[in-house]
Amino acid sequence: MSDRWRIVLVAETRTAFHTLGPGRTVPLVDRPIQVGPEGTPFIPASSVRGRVRAHLERLLRALGQPVCRPPRPEGMCPHAGVVADPAGPLCLACRIFGNAWHPSATSFEDLHLVRPGPEPVPLSYRTGTGISRWLGIVQTGRLFTVETTTGGGLRFQGSVEGLLSREEVGWLLAAVGMVRHLGGSKARGLGEVRLKAAQLFRWDPQVGAWVEEDPENLVKEVVGDAPDQSRP
């Protein structure tokens, strides 16, 4: 049975980060950072959603659970045939995040900066060069500049809501705790974060209010007892 759940997500940056967004230009900067209307950097919901799904798929495979292999359509549910149940031919990742044939059960918010004061967030600029993958040398005319935050220590917060079963929420929470990078230029040392579920709420229709639950206990309850279907 599905219930309405709300997870409060908190991301704490350990290094500078960069998220590339459309519609903003900065003189002499090739890749400006994505900011909101007030000029403050934020982490787009798409970045969080994509990273959490990728880690969920890795976790399911590691524990022997059936999971498809996006993004090619023939490798995704229901065509992949990884779930034998004809009543529900979708793996857990597709049930939570959806795919081209099935709507998502979750909705992610952008993670916005929790500001301790009115001071603007200082930004920095990094210069990089393009490398030829064939020759392994610097390419001529491939110098570029990336706009980033000046370092770590920033805290962002948002939420994700959805109609999910208790099992699905447990797996989703486990994947959230695995995320260690968000944004771009990970190979250049950007975007190291610690993403966690700060609070977990379940809507109780009998009392007409949100009821708080312990996210760590739910992960232990669901993932700790998950059967390993790779064993005979």
C-alpha cells in the first residue's frame, strides 16, 4: 500500500561546486554557475534526482535485486524483463523515478541555500584546458573558464514528496545516503557533498497531519532485511 511521504533533504558542500544553467551569461566566463532570481547559487532538482537514481540502481545491483539498465529503451522496464511478476513488470527504480512508459511516483525540489545572513555568496573562477582523448595532449584553442563557489561549508535544503510504499521509501533513503557528489566537473575536484535525509514525514489521513518517522530506522528495516535474489 502506498502512502504520501515527504523527505527533507540537506546537502552540505565539502568543496567548491558548479552547476551549469541556461539563460545566464558572464563576461569572459564560458561556464557560469546556475543561480536563482536573487543571484544565489542553488542545486537543481534534476541533479539531485539523477544522482540518487544512479546510486539506487547501483545499490540494487550490489544486493542482487532486479533492476533495469537505462537509458536505452530496450534495456529499461518493462521491455528489459528483469521483473518476472506480470502484475508489476517494473523494477524498484522505475517504480520510484518512472521512465518513458511509467510516470514518476516522486517529485524533487531544488535545493536552496540556507543563508546564515544577508551577505552575498562569494564566487570564484577556475581556468581549464581541453585535452585530446586521442593524443592525450592539450588541444589548441580549448582554454575555458568555469564559475564556482569559493569553497565548501555551504548548506542547501529542499524536499522530495511522493506516493510510495514503505519498502520504496526505505530504498530511496538508502540511495540518498550514498550520494557524495553533485553538479559538474567532478573529475576536477568540484561538487563533493554530503547528502542526507534530515527529516522524514508520513501523511496520516486519520489525524490529517504529517507524522514524523526516523529515516535511519526505516533504512535498517527495509534494506537490512532485503532478500538477495542473486542466490539460489
